[in-house]
Amino acid sequence: MYIPSFDDARVAHERIKPWIHRTPVLTSETLDRMSGARLLFKCENLQKAGAFKVRGATNAVFSLTDEEAARGVATHSSGNHALSLSRAAGCRGIPGTVIMPETASRAKMRAVEGYGGEIITCKPSLEARERTLNDLVERTGANFVHPYNDHRVIAGQATCSLELNEDAGPLDAVVAPIGGGGMISGTSLTLSSIAPDTRIYAAEPKNADDAYRSFKAGHIIEDDAPDTVADGLKVSLRDLSWHFVSSYVTDILLTTEEEIIDAMRLVWERMKIVIEPSSAVAVAAILKNPDVFRGQRVGVILTGGNVDMYKLPWLAK
């Protein structure tokens, strides 16, 4: 297992600069008042393809040799990595195929197709995703770019917290959502090198709390096909992401479905920006745990903004 270094993150940042946005860091007096902390929001919801995952996907695709790239790329993903890899493949002019659960957001499926990606659907379980992906790779020879358990992807995700640290200045803590652990791994990679005193918190839905249970148990515990509104956080940790989570994360904070939906709506109403439920998990965790963050400067990574406007969660509620 190759563990990426901070040098890999710096190289990735230069490699992907032409293909991504340097997203802004925004603030909100209302959320500062509600949390008791100074919150600095890294807005990856305003990123190309609408999510931070374009960083890792782009780094992986442009790391390929010409011979490797000619065979195309493939992955399995419930959404944001799918459309990010499709976009990156399109930028390089190579084929991109994505295995998506049949329950995936229609908006994200349309986005994948809009970027030129081919979709193959499967049952909504990690086992079904991986089996379908393996069959595809054996048949076509495509390069598998894992959504998070890939050193190229993690090095790409690490560029987000690199920018946050440069633009926001010293932070007492950073909070980001956790599913498979790609963003938290990238955040850990960067901050452990350039800001080792900054605490790293992961935020997770209580309905999909396998990372929390893994963290408490000291080993990976998988949860196949959990049910949560935060559809980007339904996957489990793998060996590479577990390395970073177990080594650098201070704690994992859980949130309920209602708390996630309320935080999502709050950000829409008060900050006037669109975030998806997975992003709102980080906001919900801070509001739920004011004693952990009160009086501190806290970076909050808003990981994505790809929302099906016909299925807003508070309307369903």
C-alpha cells in the first residue's frame, strides 16, 4: 500500500490547477452566532462538477501514461466521484464508465451523462458495485480509479485543505464529512504536515455510522447499503483511508437525519448557497456540539452542491 506524502499533494495541486476552481472561503455571522465559533467555509459546492471529488479524479486521470489512458477509466460511485471522473476523462479525451446504484440521484446520473460518461447500474450495495466494476475492468482493461482508496485520489483531495489553510489562516479545527474517508484522508495528509496543531473532526450520519464504529473499535467495520439522506456517505472505509482516519482524526461526530436536513436548509437560507445533504453533515455536527468548538476558528469543508431539485429533503419531510 502506497501512502501518499505531502509532496504528492503539492504535485497534484500543480497538475490539476488548469482544470479546477480555487473555491472561495465564506463566512456567516448567523452560523457563527449559533455555533459560538468563527466558521470558515471552504465552498467545494462551487467546485467544477459541483464537488471536491473533481480534485482527486482529475489528479488520477492526468497521472496516467498515454498508454494507460487509451484504455479509459472506470469506477463505482453513488454520484459525485462518478460525475467528477466522467468530467476528468472528458477533459483528457478518454472513455469513462461508471457503475452506479440504481437508487442514485437522477440529477447526478444526468450530470454523468452530460460529461460524456457511460453509466452501468447495479443493486444498491457495495458488494454489487464492486462485482459489476470488476467484471467491466476484466472485459475492457479500463483503469479503475477508486472513489477514495487510491493514493492519487487522496493526494488530489489534499489540495482542498492546502488552499483552505492558505486562504483562511491558522485554524483550531477542521470539520469535514466522512463516508469512505477520501476527504478526511486528504485533509489529514495536508494538515499533519503544515498545521499539525489543527484538530481534525469527521462528521457522519448516525444512520450510516460505520466509520464512527470503526474509529471506536480500532478496526474497519463495514456497513453495506445504509439508509441516509446523505447519499454521498454510504460507503465504508478501506485500508488506505483507514490509515489516515486512525492516525490523525481527533473524533467522529454523529448527526441525525433531521439535524442534517435542518442544517442543509439553514445554509441555503442564510448563506444563499446550495449544498447537498452530505455537506450539511459537517454543519450539523458543529451546531450539535458547541462545547467542542466554542470560541475557536473552525474550517468547515462543504464538500458538494449536487442536489436533485425535485426531491428536496425538507419537502419530503
